[in-house]
Amino acid sequence: YVTPAEDYADPLEPLSSPSGVFEYHAAQPERMGRAALAAVFGPLGDRTFKKPLAEWKPLRPEAHPEEKPAPFKIGALDLPMVTHEGEYSAGIERLATLLVDHYGSELFPVVSVGETGDALGYGDDLLEALASKDCPGYYFSHASGETCKSPEAYGKLELLKAIGAAKKARKSVVIIAVGGGVNGNATGMIAAMTGSVFIEVPTTLMHYNDATTSAKKAFSLVLNGQILSKNILGTFYLPQLVFCISETFLTLSKCSVHAAVGEACKTMGMLGMANSATGQTDWHNILGAVEFASDFTKIIDTVGGFEELIRFLQQTRELKAKALALGEELSGMRMERASYGQMANVAKHRERRLKEIRQVFHGQLSKEARESVIQFLTVINTEIIAAKAMFLAYSDPFEKYRALLFEYAHTLGHGVEAFMNGLYRRASLCGLDYSEAFRLHGQCVGMAVLWAGEMSKSQGLLDGDGFLAHQALLYTFNRFGGYDFAPLRRLCDQLEVSKDEFCEGVLQVVRRDNKRGYCKCREDSSVDQLVRQRPGCLLRSSDPEAELRYLVEVTEDSQRAVLERAFDCEFDKVAMLKENQLHLVSREQSSTEGDQTQTASALRGLIASLY
């Protein structure tokens, strides 16, 4: 800004808007030392401003017999992450008690929840539990999905007015994101902009093990329902507690589970067996490697639980649909200001349907099936959280250097995700059912893991058993087709989208990718990440500015080539064990029958032999 002042104003003093709604306290530990201003230019003499950070005092729950903590640090700050493994209702009551005990009777909760979480009652249940403890608050329900990850969707005037009124009344504003990763990420932006306490209550795997384990909160650039650039406007802001109630995972969608595994395959592909002797050599200069390194490929062993969970979600989908329909009816009644008695009756019916889903899991699944599902959920969460901590705990909490490894497979992944979201909107306007073609962020990343392997192979970086092992990471989990391109191709054909239009549409997003500034690129090239030799060994750049980030320059022609092959469904495959040999077979040759854990065991043995 321009000012006639003859002396500096301290840029580290608290900043606020005239209304007091927006605040920025540089000393807030949640901001991890990031000041609103990094430098001021002008005719005055040089001056440096310093201010100590306030003490980090997150909500650290005491040990509880039904809760399992997940050790995690970011920027050397411990982030309490807890999974409540008891009944859902007990988890809601426990969280409400924790919040009131920690923040006091002046607590003003703002519960932010997307469409699905709203329809299932997860946000409403928590707000009601807090209100019963004399802490009423504000309920903010909003549109869901990546195309709604924007200031327009989250910066609603009514929400900001509620926050402003609570601040004027000297209340402690606590913003609670209940739901998926997009909701957590964007709601975190509102918490950061208003200087509010932030709590995350994940109801999806991706929110729990991926979104909460990054201090980055961001909005995307979205125009007329089309994502032009992902996560282009953001900040760093930590939650004071991540509290997960495991029974909410029983209402996941199949897409959501596949999305979590797609991201997990990215992690396995980039880190591999990080706690092995070879792995320790690979990551010797990462401080967190000593504390958090693991054999991340052990996620493969849980494929049986993954498939049991998918079957359970298929079995209970009608019950979930009924619960969602009741939730949508309840939402409409709320808008029409129906009587409390009418709404309570509908809410009771919804809760009955949700209890039936839980009863199917606890009463109809065999003990072995239940245990395999629980093992899958436990292992995927534990391993992905540890992988993030490995880099973010000490070495790179702002994800500017080595932690950009976690962008592996995200360049083309973001591109296809953004382009397909545009097609979903077109399909909706045309009255077409696109549910089979719908792919979440993590599924797009999973597909892009395969494409990165193919690009690496075409450049002579990856072949033989190394290539087989890398591709089989995802294909082992693809018996239910969660990473097949064929449904997307059918939607493209229905909308008369050609191969050239698809490829060009994806590459237009790639050209706006937020990693481009880290690496010099020719006009016909882009920034990407490639793997060499085996899983857990990514290519390093000869560019000294990019070397630490494992970012390399790739030609658009090489990216276009794998997109064209994907469009032709060339990569719709499954890893299968035949005559004790691991094979990648076409969709037509595959089956969901048989024990996929044997395939997983063979793959883990193959990976171990490469180390």
C-alpha cells in the first residue's frame, strides 16, 4: 500500500478489517511464523521486525479407551489427531465435551458441512450436542465438490455476519469443518482469514490422512463451474484438533475409498520401503525419516479389507440412499421453517436408517471381514500420516522443497480432474447420468500414477520388474474398476468430446499448474515428476533450482501421448496372480472373484527383491 507516513508501521502487529471480521495475528502459532507482509519497499531506512510466536496450545485429549491417537508433527508442532473407535453417538458427545471443556462457556461454534455431510446429519448432530451444553452456534451448509472450492461458495455474507456478531459479543469463535477434504481445506481458509480457532472432523479417508496433514489451505480458480487452476490462492493454518469418528466411514462412497487408495498408491510409488537400508540411504537428508519412516508398501497387504469395504458399501447403498433422501427432506423443511416436531420426526427416521447401516457392519459381516476392513482403515491412515510427517515434521513444513514429492502424479491428475468436472457440469445441463464416470481427486491421481509410470518407461527410466511393480501398486486395487477410464470415455462420446479435445483440455489446465514457477520450462514443455528403476526412487532434475523438488521438465508431446492412450482405455487393467506370476491383465480378462491377497503378497515380494 502507499502511505505518506514518515516512519514504519509494525507489520507484525495484529491486522484487522474495520468490522473486526477479518484478522491476521502474525504471532499465532497456527500460522507457523508466516507474516502477512514479508517485505516493505520505500525510501525509509532498512529495518527488520521480529516477534516471538505465541505458545502452541492445541486441544490435546487425554487418553481414552475408545480412542486411538495418530502421532503427527508439522513444523515441529504436534498436531493432535484422534480416531474415536466407539459408537457414533458416543463420539459426538465426546467431541462436544472436549470442545466445551477446552474453550469454555463463551465458545461460539461454527459448523461447516457440505451437502452429503448435511444430509447424513453429521454437522447437525455436533451442533445440537454443543447447544445442549449451552453453546449454541451457527450452522453453515454449502455446496460440495471441487468446483465449489472458491471464495464465492464459502465466503457467504451470512456466515461472515455470524462470525462478526460473535466477536463483538466477545465469544470464542471455533470453526469446525465436518466432512470431506474440500470442505476442510476451504473452511480452513475462512478460519485463517478470520483468525478463528480451527477444528477438523473428517468423515472421509482423504480428509483425515491427506487434507488435515498439510498446513496448506486454499481456494481454486473456478469460473462458471470450470476449474481453471487448482489451489491457486491459499495460506498456512493449522487446526487445533483433528477428531475422527470411525463409524462415519461406513457411509463412504466407493469413489471416496478408491480416491484414498489412489493417493496411497502415489505415496507407495514415491517412498516405497523407506525404512529399509536402501530406503534410509534414499532419504538420509530428511530429518523426519528417522522418526516416521516406514515400509509404506504394507498398504498393499490390506487389499482384502479394501475389497470387503467396497462390497459392504455396495450392500448398504440403498440404506444410505434412504438416509440421504430423508436428510434432503430435512434440509428443505429447515429452509421452509417447518416446526421442530416435524423436523425431529424426519431426523429420527434418518437416524434409524443410519443405525441399520451400522448394524449390517457389526451384525451381518463375519468377524474376519470386519477385522480386515478395520485393518485396511487403520493401516492406510497410519501409513499416509507417517509419510506426510516424514517431510513436514521438520524438513519442509511449507511444502516448498522436498515435500513437493507429494505432488507426484498431480500434474496430469489435476488436469484430468478439472477437465472432467467441466464435463460433469455439461452432462448435468443435458440431463445425462454421469455417476459411473464420476471420479474424485484421488482417483484422478491414481490414474496419473499409471501415466507417470508409462512416461517414465517411454524415456527409458523404468522397465522390467521395476515397471511391473510400480504399475501393479494401483492395478492390485482395480478389480472394481475405480481407476478405469472406460466410463469417462463413454461420457466423452455422449457429449461428442473427441480425443483431441480431451487432451487439449487437460493440457490447458497443466499449463496453469502451480508448480511451474519452480522449474524453467520451454514453451512446449511442462513440469512433472517421473520415477526411475523401482517404486520409491524418483528422478531428480539437473536444474539446481528444481533438484531438491524432484521436479523435471517433460514435453507436452509425452504427456499428450499417455493421455491419448488413456482415452483409448489402454490402461484399464488389473494385477492378477497366474501360475505364481504377477500379470497385468485387461479388464475383460479380470474378475472380482478369488483372493486378491495372494496377488498383494506376490507384489510385496517383488518390491522387496528390488531393494
